Amino acid sequence: MEATRQQKIARLIQKDLSDIFLQYTRRFHGVLISVSEVRISPDLSIAHVYLSIFPTDRQTEIMQVVEEEHGKIRGEMGNLERHQLRIIPELNFHLDETMDKMERIDNLLKQG
């Protein structure tokens, strides 16, 4: 069970990263990047960020760009949260495949 502080910081990071990825959406025309979930470690030093990317055929390309610009994204987040967090957590980005799994299950159910 996550502590209340962890949950609050996770929501703050999710909101700020959503704003940052909105700028990326403008850069990659026709691509939607959303932050589906943020999980933060108990010591608040590492944040696991789960991204949903549409269309799915560009997920690999977009994740590669996100990983390349990891430091820049963390810096932008640090600027947004510098008055609220003493230490900006390290960001680990993961692809959220929940929607893909739901779609596969739905297709299997329709076939059966």
C-alpha cells in the first residue's frame, strides 16, 4: 500500500508530465502521448512513468525519442516542481500496454 505522500507526489508528477507531453504531441503530428500512471518508490527517488501512445504503430519511435530526451524531460519537470519537491525523482519510462491487451482480449472474444 502506497503512503499518502507517495500518492500525492505521483499525481503531481503525472499532471506535470502530462503538460510536458502535450508539447511533444504538437511536435509529433498525429500522435497522442498520455501519462496513464506514475508509481513512485517509498524513498521518493524513482518514479516509474507509464505512457500510452496512439497510434500504436509509432510507439517504438516515440519511446526511443522519450528515452533520448530523458534528461530534458526531467529538467522541465524539475522547473515545474522546484517549489514543491526537494529532490526531483529519477524517471523510468515504460510503455503502458493495457489498451493493447484489452483490444486483443476483445478480438479474441469476438472470434470465439
